[in-house]
Amino acid sequence: MKRILQYSICILTLGIMGTACKKYLEETPKGSITPVSFYKTASDLQMAEAALAIQLNGAFNQVGSAYYGGDDIVSKRSGNKIDMSDFDVFNANSSNSRMTNWWNYFYATVKSANSLLVHYNDATQATQDQRNNAGGYAYFMRATSYFYLTRTWGEVPMPTETTIVDNRPNAKVQDIYTLIVADLQKAETMLPDHWSAPAKQSGVDIFPTKGSAKALLANVYLTMAGWPLKQTDKYALAAAKAKEVIDGKATWGYSLLTNFADIWKIGNRFNTEAVFACYYNNQIPTYSWENGNMMSPNPYAPDYEEGGWEDGMGDISFYNSFPTGPRKDATYQKDYFVKNDPNNVVDWQHTLQKHPYFLKYRDDFSYDWSTHKAGNWWGSATSFLIRYSEVLLTYAEAQAMSSGPDASAYDAVRQVRSRAGLPPLSAGLSQADFRDSVVAERGWEFAGEFGVRWFDLVRTETVQKANANRDASEASLINQPSDANHTYYWAPVPVIK
């Protein structure tokens, strides 16, 4: 891991991939910079792959904002949390500073991916497999970036070449998904089943594999079946692709961890539930912003009681609907130490903000569980983008919507619910009721995780419905989303200066 991150620092520092990091990330999405004397050896390819990893890391090493419109997460409406709260109350505008992080880093990733796709075959001193793996990696990373971009903003610029085009027009959503699918279809044939060190740590591939590409493609098909494309024929494709991952889980080493809480332990940050994730190491001697993760331990911790930042808190209605059991216990904090004093314990109803706080991402090397005090705001927790549980739930929903809720669909949900301490779903559910049950299950399984709940509400056209259950003590909605007209379904495109 250390070597991977040092490679990416080297790339950014020496300017192989472009200009200085800050300027590079703030450029508008007009194209990519073409390296001149790079991409000759296997080492060059490895460094280019690491640069892609570090850029995507930048998107997921802090709390985003666009997905606060979901009913699982809220932010206090004061101080520097207003930009996040504005999404929560549907009042965001193009000047919202909190959403530009995703935009900048996704387009930085796209630009470098485009350059790698043009040049990976120039690495004549590398083997054909090494060149193919690098090309597949670039296709995967470009597809990932565009998947988040179009789900968040809808029509966006779609550069696929390294030349700079001023005033590039936005691409249609359908065209963006066509590219995403094509990229992932190439990625699943070009990526390896496993990487070697340093792209493999503690037996876990930290770069995407064929299994990762198949899992992401299943998620893409599931999304295409819903709003805005509503191509219901994609349900069958989503089910088939997710089934490939399930059937091949031994090949790629995927499995559900026995205990949900173990996913989030810092000592277990490389684990077999990760189908694709962003990995961090804040112990790298040479500082780079993207090496550390700001998702832990402070963003979801209470301020007055434990010195946290309160970037995100659990929505009260969602919390109350969350089934009790080990998954809920690992998702939300139960006891709060006032002024970090373990002898002065309150529950969430008696915190200053009177909200439950997420426990996910709290554990880190510097965190003291005996006092609930963070020794460092800069962490090394893993940001999981696709977990194996999502593959199971994607299969269950897609199979039910394409062929009906058969035994295999029920079994996929059962595996996730069993770990959560819940019984199987009731037998004989209608197609619609089964789908709604799976979507609810996804909400509980991925509460507070990088917009999973928000994107589910958008694709199922239930944003307004979900927010209608808002607790009276929450900040009032300033504007009202509409499921009929899809208002506030997409974020305003940020102003990039």
C-alpha cells in the first residue's frame, strides 16, 4: 500500500500526469493532458494506475453533500454545515462549495483515464497482460466516474479523448450510460482476476478485478432500469451480471463477513466483503491530501459531547424505522461520553443536537474507544464503494423485477438479513412488495454510505415519498421535491472558477 501511494505522489509531483495538483483538480472538464515520454515500461503503467487510484481517493476521503436529500442522513443547519444542509432541505444552488469535490476529482480521474487509454499499448516493454490490465483499469475508473457524475448531475460533459475542447456541450444521459456500459464490458474482459503486490494487500485486491467490473455493471443496469431511463429490460441484465459475481465469488474471494461490525474495524480495513473500495494510509511520510481519509473519525461524531464535526447525523425517522439488531448497533452510536468522560454517559436523545450519530468510519488508529476521543482528524479507514452485500441485494431486486421473486431472490436477501439478525422476508410477496422490501433493506444496509440510499430513491422515484416521513424536529424543507416532476432529483451543476 505504501508503494502505491508513493507512486501516485511521484506522478503528481513530477508532473508526469499534468500540472500541480491543486490547479490540475480545479480545471474545467475539457480534456486530458497527454504525456510525452511516459508509458514505456510496466513500472510506468503501475504509476499511471496508482495516479488513478489516488484521484478517485480524493472523491471519497470526505463527506459529500449531494446525497443529503436522502432520508437516511441530515446535517445541522448552522456554521459550515449549511452547504450540506442545503441539500437536505432541497435548497442547494450552483455555488454550493461542498459538491465541487466530487465534480473535480471525478473529472481529474476521467482525464487521466483517457490519457491511459490512449497510451497503454505504447508500453512495449510491458507484457500484453500488463497492458490489458492497465487498459481495463482505466475503463473501469472512467466508468465509475461517469456513473457518479450522471447520477448526481444528469447531463454533464463527457470527454473521451485527450484533446482540449472549449465549451464542451453536455452529453445526453443515455449517451453517458452507453459509454459506461461499453467501458465496463471492456473492463471485465481486460482486468485480471487478481493483482499482485503492491495492488494486493492482506490477500485483498485493492485495484478492481473482473469481479469488480461485473458488480459495477450490475449496479449500472439496475439504475438504467429505473429513472431517468426506465429501461426495464435492463433488470434481466442486472440479475444476470450480479449472478456471475455470486457464482464466481470464490474466484475473486468475496464473502459476507460474519459480523457486520467487523467491516468497519480499522484493523480489518482490507476484508473480503470489499468488491471495490478506496484505500487510505495516513502514515505515508510524504504528505498528500488523497493519502488520508477524512471520513474517520470526526465527521459523524457529536461536537459538544465528543469533539466531533457533526458533518452528518442520522435522520430520526429513518433511525426509528431501522430494525433492531447487530446491524443497527454497528451503524449508530449508542452511548455518548460528555466531554469524553466515560463516567458521564448519555443516549442520543440527550445529546446537544438530539440526533443519533453514525458509528461507521469511527474506528481508526488514533481513536480512543475508552474516551471516544480522536487523536487525529486524519484517518486511514477504507471507503467501501461496492460491498458483496450490495451484489446480493442487486441480484434479488433485479431477479424479482425481471422474472418474479423466486427462491434465488429470496435467498440472496436472506443472507443479508440473517447477518443483521432479521428473519427471512415473508413468503409470497408480490413483485412490487418484494422490490420495495429489498430497497428498504438496501437503505438499512448502506445507511450513510456515499449516496446509496439517495440514488435508490432517485431511480425508484420516491424522493418526495421518503421525505414526507420527516420528523417534525428536523429542519423544515425549504423546497419540496416532486416524484411526478422529478424536481430536485439532480444537483445543480457547480460553478468552477
